[in-house]
Amino acid sequence: MRNGWFISGMLLWGMLLGAAPAQSREPAAVRVMTYNIQYGNGASLEEIAALIREQNPDFVALQEVDCKTRREYVSARQHGRDFITELGQLTGMFPLYGKTIPLTGGFYGIGILSSRPCIRTEKTMLPKADGNEEARALLLAEVELGDADTIVFACTHIDFTTPQTRMQQCRTVAERLSAERYPVIVGGDFNSLPGSPEIGTFGSWAKLCPAGPTHPADAPRMQIDYLWGYPASAWKLQRSQILPVTLSDHRPIVSEVELLR
């Protein structure tokens, strides 16, 4: 009889434990930034790094990033420099580079700065409607936010040449990133206006940036830089700002978002 009571009691205790509500966790805060730095044409790497340090982001998407180039029309102070590696050193962040084309003895492409080491990285070349158009890419990093959360942070620079190419590239970015197993944030220069069919590709995504012009930096008239989150249910925008700086021909965007659990 005693054994029967013990077994029944254990079963009841197990049922009570199973019925207990799961402990919810607070959303994880993430500070993200996207910036087309115009291959350092308007500012030194030290000035760009100082701006990034001032904003204290967790992740930065950078476009028009040179590596060991020698552009005749750019200040000699930028010649031969590895932009993403130096920006990583100057900001104390981990650098990641995605070459898109060779250029003047070096490379040109996109980059990511991360406050945390990457688990996995990947570069995907984007399609072109015309084979003569400049090569473009999507660069992503899978990163652990902490003990319990993993996200994918990505960077891209969409071609400006034709609507057909922009649409193909935006679709490729959206399809590739929506297949990831973890929540995604992508930042970049999309060379597309709000309301355009290309931007409509991200209609089901969370827009993680404000509405407002980002280009040209000295007198902005159009928004072509964005931050997006997928799935939309995973992200909540807390605050966002287009920074009024002219270190490039674009203005950077900085957003504070929450990863909802």
C-alpha cells in the first residue's frame, strides 16, 4: 500500500511540474548600424571609427569598403589600407569582409563589424540582369548574443543601374535570409526608394529604421539606406536615428531593437 501511495504521489508531482507555466525571459536589446562610407572619400578611417565608437553598436553593416586600393581621386592617406581590418582595430570590434570586385591593385566590397565572435560567415554573390553590371554581394554572420540567443546579422549593397537588377538582387537577399534558422537583421544601401517594387520585397519584414532621407549627406533628398528584420514577429524597434553627419555621401542609421522571445 505504501508503495502504491508513493508512486501515485510521484505521478501527481510530475503532473504539477509539467503544468507549471514556462518562465518568460526579457527581450534581448541589440544596437545596430548601417553606413555607406564611400570608400573613405570624405573622411579618414580614424574619423569613421570615432563615429562608430561614439554610437557603441553591437553590429555595423558597412558598404563601399576598400582594401589596399589606390584610387587616384581619393586622398593618399587612404591608399593601400585595409579598411575593415583597421576599423576593427580602431573600434575594438571583430571585422568581416566580403570582396565584390578587384580595384586599382586591391579590392572593393562590403563589411561587417561585430561586437561578438562569429559562429558562421557566408558571402552570396547577387544576380545581375546585365552581365556588364558591377558585381554585388550579401554578407552574413551568425552570432551568439548570449547564452540563450543566436541571430544572423547581414550586410548588402544593391546595384543602382536598373530596376530589373535591383528587383532580382532584393529578392535574392530576402529569399536567402528568410531561409535562416535564426532571426535576421540586414542593413545596407539598397539604392531603392520607399514605395518602390524592390523595397516592396521586404513588405512582410520589420522595418527597423525611420522614414527619412539618407542621401546625399550634405542635403539629403532620398532614402536609399535601410535596416530590416525577419521574421517581423521577432523584432521590435525601440528607437532609431539618421545621424546628421557628412563623413560620407550617405548618412548612417543607428537603431535600438529588441529580440522578442
